[in-house]
Amino acid sequence: MFGAIGNFVYRLRFVVIGVMVALMAALGLYGLDLNKHLSQSGWFDPGSESVEGSQLADEVLGRDHKSDVIMLVTPPAGTKVDDPAFGAKVETVIEDLIAQHGDIVNRTDPGIIDPFKAAENDFDKATQDQVRARLFDESREHAFVSIGIKGDDDTTILNNYKIVEPFFDDLSGKYDLPGTQFQMAGLQPVAGAMSAGMDEDIKRAEIIALPLVAIMLFFIFGGVIAACLPVVIGGLTIAGSLGIMKILAQVTELNIFAQSVVTLIGLGIAIDYGLFIVSRFREELAEGYDTRSAVRRTVMTAGQTVVFSATIIVGALACLLLFPQGFLKSVAYGAIASVTLAAICSITVLPAILSILGPKIDMWGFSFLRRTKTKKEVEDGFWGKLASWVMRHPLKTAIPVVLLLLALIIPFAGIQFGGITEKYLPPQNPNRVAQQDFDTYFPTERTEEIKLVISYDPESSDDAAKLQTIADEANKIPGFTKEFTLDGAEASGDIVQMSAGLIDQNTAGEAVKELRAINTDGLNMYVAGTPALTQDSINALLDDLPLMIFLLIMVTSLLMFLAFGSVVLPIKAALVSALGLGSTLGILTWIFIDGHGSSIANFTPGPLMSAVLVLIIAIIYGLSTDYEVFLLSRMVEERQKGATTTEAIRKGTAHTGRIITAAAAILVVVTGAFGLSEIVMMKYIAYGMIAALILDATVIRMLLVPAIMKLLGDDCWWAPHWMKVIQEKIGLGETILDDELDNKRSMTATKGVRSAGTVVAEAPTSAMRTQPAAGPRAVPAGVGTARPSGPIARPDQPRPQGPAQRPATPPQRPGSPSQRPNTPESRPLPDRPAGVPVGRQDSGQTPRRPSPVGVSTGHMGSVRPDSDSGQSTGRPAPNRRPDPIRPRSQSDRPSEPPIGGSVRRAPSRPAPDSDPVAPRTPSRENARRNRPDTGGWSLGAGGIRLGGTDTPATNGSGVIRAGAGNATGSDTTSGVANGTAPGHRQDAEPPRQPGRPPRPQPTGSNRPTPGPDGRHQEPRPTGPRSVPAGRQDPSGRGPLASGSAGGELSSPLRRRPNLGPAGTGGQPLIASLNPEQMNPQQQPPRPTSPPTPEREQPPRTETPTPAPQDASSSGRRRARGASEEQISVRELLRRGNNSNNNPQE
């Protein structure tokens, strides 16, 4: 699927960019006014007793607005608040407020409690005296005015307050009250200050975090273009997230803090994903792949890992939906949307941009910074050496690290929970200072009181006595600012409400518990108010926390098992992540509750909000598992390539250490910008993520994980068999791709036909028979997919003499593929999977003619531009390490491709008169059924094999026997005789050796025509050819094959295969290989029959053979060792070259 996504994005790159950017931009514009749709609600458990009591009181008694806005008034020195002149000036302020904002502020609804209003009669005077007794302090140096704000919900009230808020700016100057101090306290000013802090946090992230991240990425990638791409993905992600959150706000309530949290998570994760994608793309380009292949391979590997990582984080965040608080649900909805958008943009928009840029991604930078290290350099670098040292001392590393993490967990024992208060604002914030001054001057008039909402029968005297009893019992509980009393209690119908404030908010939990323990004697009593709401919310979170942790571990462990197929690795990851999480919570407790560093970070120590703690657990555990996935993915990749557990750990750590550290550093910068927030809750989240990232990316991932895996050894990969079967069917891990040599840019200079790893001609045989129009043609998928496995011959260098050294390999079973030589010019590579597209041939490059290549019974040598040496491209290729060789079963071993482009080799078909063959095994039958159509012919290690309706006569090795005609008289060449080899492009002219003069073009052909039996009917009419002494055929028909006796008519060089149409006598293969020497009249007509239908064949079997010493000796050895009925393509090509060099023959 991901390969299809990569190809789709590459083909429609401009469309993808246009659509996605337009969509994200539209969502961003739609979400610009998101703040107006966010709420202050969502902190409490909607199913708790306190919420039920509050709702009952609001329905019967109306919403309590007296704590919405508290205007604290302090006159200048020497003036008292009960001074009539001073009071008159303050009353002018109140009158103007009502006049300007009468639709929001009113004396009756929602109400204003004003001690400065002059009494108009005796009744008003008595009432005003009671008000002043409450609203003037005893020293008459401070007073306050309670101002209600219209609205039925927190969001409406807050938005209305933001409309009124500018009125309170510089009141002393506007109303000629010099020296008078007006301070704004109450619920809405504090909430408005936090809302403004959230807006500043987002702006700070945009102004500070994004430029710093871009600078860091510049030094990571070494180029401006590459550095900007992850930042672009982060910006698109945030824009889209804002629009989606506004859509969600239309159907559900979203808390005001969700916007900042979503921006923090979404921006950091998006930039990290962009880093992984761009890094992988540059790695593929450094390996020599063209842009299209690099994009596809990037999406298939890093793209799939990114999607899997996003799935894990989404699963962790989804566990927040288990809790009833709207705040956690809001953050979960927004964070899930942002992480999902980050993954989508990373596998669509970013690959599309990379498709356009290609190698230009490294523009505008410094070469020494953007240099990509080779695999060997990476593995021998710092992280590889560190992993090796850790695995040499696993216990010495693991024990101290575990003890350190356990020590960091100890402060967590002093954790304290509380609710959101004004202390979440900075100490110097004016609204926080006003609230603290108000609590100091008027301790009995707390804005956050505990309320007793009681349902009773107003007509019953017994119920009245019970109410008094309840009040008396409540007053026995210490810690309240005043007594609960029925005098002045709010009552309506059958509901009465008594209230009192707490001296210390930290005692709310014990106070609520004791109040609920009072015997109400049959009356329904609800303990409500902000302290009770906060305590019920804490209890609900702690009750559901174990289930949340269980689901969190199960979801992430299940996903990791599906990715890696191991039961041990998810368990190890859960334990290690728990250690890191506990250490992080211990550090946060040490800072924010114990107060270490509070003066530097500009906050006041105090209890932590329980909802924020749960959020931290989900985020940190998700990020920890995320980095674990990136680390283990590379280890599993190396393991699947055949590396031992120790090598897999070392290589995985070496290749991911730098990337994980860079990703963590980027996320630290993003969270650091939010760490400068004025809101303590955002500091708590940011500092928690910073601590977790530092511990996770260094101590845990690079030290503890390698040490534990070394101690576990091969048990790391264990899982029950039945679970392995399930994992193999629905596995979610990163795709492990083999190299695609034909799609590398350094491979496009030579057009070669590969068969069993051997280039025998610069172009297909059919291209040599005809002269097609010049220009490149598309190559079907699968062509040229064989891997070069032998020594690489170069035109400018002689072939090495003597047998090449072979790598140490496990013992081979009979019939297993031979082990290729592993020389500096050639490294063993696994076969590329079938169906992988092949890059196009650059028409501007001139093909080279290879030097002679010897042929052996096991395999043929290879001729191709060596990407390691940079041949034919002028571009130095990386120094590669040989891939590890692992033993595979017979059915798992890849077979060599035939010339038609399949990854399977054509079988040897017995002739009618050959010995019977053994029945085919089921695995061989599968191989035969899967063999693609090659048009009736294929090229293998022994030579050319023909196929059709009837099988031509062959010897035991599958090579055409001389003299074997077509029994049915049909065309045995199928796709060959028509001048076009199936699945191959046609070149304008077969390339020649450097320095060879052009071949003379004869005016007519004087070659003998073979008869139906494949034997020459008459000698060549030209003069005798000059051949080496002792090699002349007595009959004068041409030189004999090496090792054949003179005069024997069964010489393989005199019995050429019949490749012509049936009944016409055919043409010798040597004539077909030299179209310049053929007359148009002698060229066989193109057959009109369709290609040969798909045939079956057994898997090839080869035995190890020594490497050839040189071209001529290998040809002689093959001719001597082969049957007289065989003829090899190597000998035929040599014969053709001899003919061209001796035109007088």
C-alpha cells in the first residue's frame, strides 16, 4: 500500500501539493477565531455529586454571578472608602459601565453589589449599611464592588467579559482619581488572564520555536531547503488542526487549554516526522537511487514507520477519552487530529515536494554539513562505539542506570493534587495580585466557597430543625472562614443553600469528606461549590487511572507486537517506559511542589492539577513508545537481514542514535518555547516533556535498552508460534527493502542483458537483429533485476587472474545456489523483490561494451557500471559494507532472472530423446507456475534455451542441442525471431569495443544456410579463414570448438541452433548477432503468432564453482567440460568477433 502511495504522490505531485495546501489553508482560515468557541468548562466530573448539587442550585436559585468580577478599590493615602466625595467619583465609574455595556452588566440581572451607591430612603439606607459592612474592610482603606456578567455558561460569560475588560483600563486617570488603585479580581479576570496567556504561548511558539527549529535543522541537514521542509509540515499541521478543532467545538465543548496543548504536541510531532522522512530520502539519494525510486522507498519505509508511530501516539491519547472530564476529552480530540494530520502531511505533501526537488534538496548549504556518511562510517561512529561498549558491559551499565531512575522516582511520593487557581498565573500578574489582595483584605468573602445545597419541606417544622442541626454539625468542622448559618442563606421553594469559604484550599479534600459524613436525617444534601467540584474530579481521575494505565500498556504493546513479532520486546518497552515516566513525575514533583527552581522559572509552588498529571502520563508514555519503535525498527531490520542479536543492536543503535537525538532536541526546543509560558500548567507540561525527552533519548534508549537487550540475547525475538502466525498475517512493521540496483542513477549508463547475474551483450539479442529508431523506450517492470554477484569486469581494466576469495558461508545443500565471490568490486546483495519498478534509461548516456566475460557452469560474471567506484556516472558512490548473509530455505532462495525480466530462471527442459526426469516437487511446481512469459526463449548460465508449443532438443543442462529441429515445424524462437526480445528495449546500434573500427557492411550474405536438421548444407564460398594452427577443420567449414577433435561433425561451433522460421532453413545465431552483415532478403520474417504462454519450471540448482581467471581460458574450459552437443553464448560471441576481425574468411 505504501509503495502505491509513493508512486501516486510522485506521479501527481503538483496536484497533491495543491490540494493538500489548499485544504490546510482553508482549515486554518476557518479556525482563526477558535478562541471565541473555547470554554472554561470541562475541569470537573459531570457525574459527580457536586456537579449535581450545583446544577440543582442554579436551576432553582439562579446562577451565582457575585464572583464573576471583583473590582477592588484602594483610595490614596489619607482618604477613606466611606468618604462621600470619593464614593461619588467611584459611583460615576459604575454608572458609566452600565451605560456603555448595559446588555452585559446590569444592577438587577445579573446584578451589581455596590457599596458606594447613595441611599435614597431609610429602607435603602439600612440595606446599604449591611452591604457596606461586608464590602468595606474594618480599616476603611479597601472596598470592593461585585459585578455580574451576563451568560448562562462559562464560555458566554468569559467572552462577554472580554468585551467589557477594556473599560477597566486606567480608571484613575480617566475619572480624575489620582492615587486611587483599581484592581480586577474574580473568576472571569483570572480566566481571561489565562486565556491571554494561552494566546501568547502560541505566538511565542511561532516567533521563537519555529526559527530555532529551522536553524537546528539547517545544521542537521546542511542545507536551507531541507531544513525548511519539516517546518512547513509543522505549519500545515497546526493550520489544519485549528480548523478541525473549531469544527469539533460546534458539536462538543472544548476547553481553552486544548489549543495550546494541541499546538505543542502537533508542532513537535510534525517536525519530528518531517525530520525522519527527509533524512530517509537523503539517504536513498546518497545510495544512488533516482528521485522516483527514492520517494517510493522513503514512503515504503520511513513513511510506514511514521504512520505506525502516529497510530501508537493516537492510541495513547485515545485512552484519555476514558475519563469524564471535558478538558481531557478536548485535548484528546485536538491532539489526535493534529498527530493524524502530521502523519498524513508527512506521507503526502512532503514526498510530493521531495519529488519536485530531487537532488536539489541539498541546495543553499555547506557541503561539509550535508555530507552523508556511509553505513560503515555510521556504524563505526560515536553511537556505534557507545553501543559496543554498553554491550561489553551490560550489567555495569544497566544497574547504575536503573538505580538512577529509581532515585528520581522517590520525590513522586510527595505528590499533591489541587484545582486551578490564580496561582497558575505568574506571581506579578495583576489579576493574581488582585485576587490575593482580595483574599487578604476580605477573608470571609471568598470567591470559591463550599456550598451545602439541601432539599427540605418548607411546611415541616421538623425539617427546619434538621436544617439547623446540619448547620451546627458543619460548624464543628475546622478550617472555614465563617460559619454555616440559615440567616441570610439563599432559599427558594424547597431548596436552601448555605456557604462558607476555606482558609486553606489544600484542606478541601478532608473538609468535603467530613461534611458528607454528617447525618442529614432523611434530607437530601449536596456538598457543592468549587472546592467540592475539584475534589470530586480528583477522585474520579484516581479511580479511573489504573484502567487507563492498563489500556495504555495493552494498546501500545499490541501494536508493537504486530510490528516486531515479539512478546518480549513490548514487555521490555513497557517496563522501561514506566521507569522513564516515574522518573519524570518525580522530577516534576521536586520542581513544582517542593519548589526547587521556582524563583528562576517564575512560578509559585503548589499542588498539581490532577487532569494535567493524567495528560502528562499519556503524552510521555506515547512519546517514549514512539522512540522505542524507531529504535527497534532498525534493529529488527538488521536482524531480518541476517545479523546476530548483538550486531542488530549495535547497528540499530548506531543508525538511529543521531536521528532520535536530533528529533528529541527539536521537540525540546518546541516545548522549551512553551516552557516560557506564564501559565504554570503549561510549564508543567513543557518541563515534563523536556525531562522525559532528555532521559528517554539519552540514558534510556542509548544505554539502558541496548544493555537489557544484550542480557536477553536471542530471547528478545521470542513469541509463541500461534502469535507469530497472526503477526505475519497482519504485521504493521516497517517494510524491509532490498537494494534496487537498476533504479540507481549510477546504473543507468549501460544497457545490459542480465541472465543468472551475467551480461553477455550490451543489448538484447533482438535489438542486435534489427535497427529500431533511436531514442529511449520504457523498460517493463522486472527487466534487469538480477544482482551482479561475481567479479565486476570493467572495459578499462583486465579481469583478475586466479580464483577470487569466497566469503565464509554456511554449508550448502545439494542444489543450493552457489556462493558468489565477495571481492572489493562486488558485494553480495539479496535479489530485488519482483514487481519493483525499474528506472528509465538516460538516452543521453552512451553504453559501453563490456570486456570478455568467462562462463562457468555455476554462474557467469557480471559487467555493469560499478556504483561503488562511480564508473560511468562521474559520481563517487558510498563505501558499502556487504549485507549479512543468512541461510535460507530452498523455497526462500531467489532464483536468477531470465532475459525476459523475471526474477526466476528458465528451466532446463528435457528433449524427447533424453533421459526421463524425476517428478517435480510441489515447490518446483510453484516455481513453474510463477514463471513469467519470456516470449519463448531465455538466457541462462549454459546458453540460450528455446521454448514454444514443442520443446526443442536440449542436453542435460538445458542448452540447445545442435541439430535439434522443431518437431512440429512451428517457430521455436517465438519472441526472438520477430526481432524483439520480450520485455527488452531496442537500441539503435549494438555498442562496440573502444577503438574498434566500424564493421564493413557487406553487399550480400555468403553464409551457408543450415538445413532443417541444423547442419551446414554447403561450405562458405569465401576463401579459407586464417585460424590458429591445429584448430582448422579438415572439411574447411571453420574452426572447431576448444577441446573438440578435428573433423568431427558434432563440433558445437559447427552446429548452431536453428533460430529461423520453420521450413526456411533458419539462420545461424552468429548471423543474427551481426545484423550489419545480413541482407534484408535473408532476414527471417517476423512471426505473427502471440508470445508463448506462461510455462512452468523447476527451481534452478547450481553448485559452487571457482571464479574464472580470464575470458579466453574460461571459454576453453567450458568447451572442454561441456558435452559436444552444447554451445555457449560466450563461444558464439567470440566466434562472431573473430568473424568480424577476419572479413576475408
